[in-house]
Amino acid sequence: MQFTPGPTAVPPSVREAMAEPQPNPDVDPDFATRYEALCEKLADVYDTDHDVIVPGGEGILGLEAAITSLVAPGDRVCCLSNGRYGDGFADFVASADGDAELVSAPYDEGLDLEAIEASLEAAADADEPFALATMVHCETPTGTLNDLEPVLDLLEEYDVLSVVDAVSSLGGTSVPTDRIDVCLGASQKCFSAPPGLTTAAISDRAWDAIAERDPDSLYTNFLPWRDVSDGFPYTHLNANVAALETAVDRLLEEGLESVLERHEAAAKRCRERGRELGLEIYPDPERASPTVTAVHLPGEAQRIQERVAEEADVVLATGLGDMKDDILRFGHMGYNADVEKVDGAMDALEAVLE
């Protein structure tokens, strides 16, 4: 059993949709119709009136493309971070020859509102405003869910565009998309479709900024996706689009309120079982995401991961980077946001720990 925080297990109906004969994405109008329908359905999942696009490329494409699309050389970008992916936005900004200011908080704490406000105020006072700010909703490597509302309040006060990585939260918990200028998702997390597609909800003012920037790139550029009535920028991933549409249909048929409740129930069960085993939840459970639970096992995570896989055929994930051997992660998202599946994974862990 795969019980990782992405790529998640793919339900049979999604696999079957991917295996069906597909319309040619370059010449068949049926593919364009499917793509447009998918974007409309995704807008329902995002709960937004913003345009939604689905470029071909794994979720990291969306993070880099958001920066390439919006950041001109010399532009100042406020990168808000309390995790690995928040830090990573600064690297994308540097690659675009922008000027990144990293406002960091410890990985087991929330975003530092005081430091964020001080940074925004200092930029305004110096007449060196930020072109945009980046942040992560759910830091998948630690399971930390950030409260975006107070940060978005500050960005609106200082008139700064917002870019949010919601890759591992979208479809598993509420995302305030209509307050976000570029909200990024991906097929392989809570949607439980195969990796390969980025999703992005883009506000009108973000589109205006991208058009003014007029990026040189084709692949890491959202602008060619604004209007695909005359064709796609490049050959689209037709089977992946079919799979994602089926996955999104599953969510909408279940009902989004029910989907979010299912994720909350799975997360609650996972943490209850973890506490019964004497495990420390990382971070504080009040900041933990409904989509992923991380437990703190300093120096033991990789060994336990290997034993659970060998002895119970259950695949879990460890942390990343410096925390690779300290964090063990459970992905109760999408198709795996199920209390019985949580119990199966925790039973396997319990047997190893005993």
C-alpha cells in the first residue's frame, strides 16, 4: 500500500481513464473541449472566479513558471518561508535574476507575521516595493499548514501580488483562492491522479502583470495558456488530462464539503494512533495539515520506513534534506484520506515499533 504524501495512490477509475484511446491534443477539437471542461471543474474545486489553467508538467513546473512569468531581472520578491519549498522559491527568483528577500521562520512554527510586516514596511519606506510575495500553504516535508489569511491581509495592505504553493493542500482543505493572485496545484496530490500536470488559478491583476512582463520562455511561462482557443503552446498530455478530469469528477460527485470532512477525519485518526504509540507529532498538531501527518523519530525514520515496507508492504515517506532521517510522513490525502487505510498504515508501523 502506498501511503505517501504524493504521488498518492491512484483509484482504478482514474487509471482506466488514462488507458482509454485519447483524442489528438494538436488537431482533435474533442481534446480542446475536454480541456475547457476540466478547467471549469477545477475552478469549482478551487472555489474561485479566477481563470484556471492546466499546463503539462509536474507541479514544480508551476512554482518555477509563476516566478518566470512574473519576475523581471532586478524585481524584488518577498519569499515567506517556514519550510523547504518556501525556501525554494528564493532559488527560482535568483534563477530569474530577481532579488529575493527570504523572511524565514523555524520549520515547526508558523509564518512570522511580525517579520513579514517589518519587511513590507521597510520596502515601502525605502521606495523599493516588492513585485510579489511567495509562500506555501502546506509544507509537505513537515506537514505544516500555514494560516494564509493574516499574511494576505498584509499583502493587500501593501499592494503586493501573492503567489501560493497549494500543491499538497488543494482538494484536501480550504484554500482562500480568490484572495490569491497565483494559486498553484498539481495532479499527483489530493486529486490522486498521476504526476504530470500543474494547475494554476490566476487573477486578472496577475495576468496583467504577466502580460506587461512578457516573458521570453515558452515552457515556464503562463501567458501562452491564457487563451488556447487557437491551440496549445505545445503538445498536451492527453492521457494525463483524461485522468485528472476523472479524478476531479470523483471529488465533485462526492461533494467538496464531504471531501474536506473525510480528510479531517483521516488526519484525526492518524494523530490519535500516533499518540497511542507514544509518537511526537511534528509540528504542533494545531499547525498540522489535514492532508499529511509527520512524526518525529530522530535518527530512526529511514530504518523504520524500510522495515515497514519490507515487513508489511506499506510505503511511507521520510522527511527531506536535513530532516530525512528525523521525520516519518503519512499521506492521508486524496484517495488515501480514508480512516480504514490510516488504520492499515498505523497497524504496520505499530508492528514494527513493537
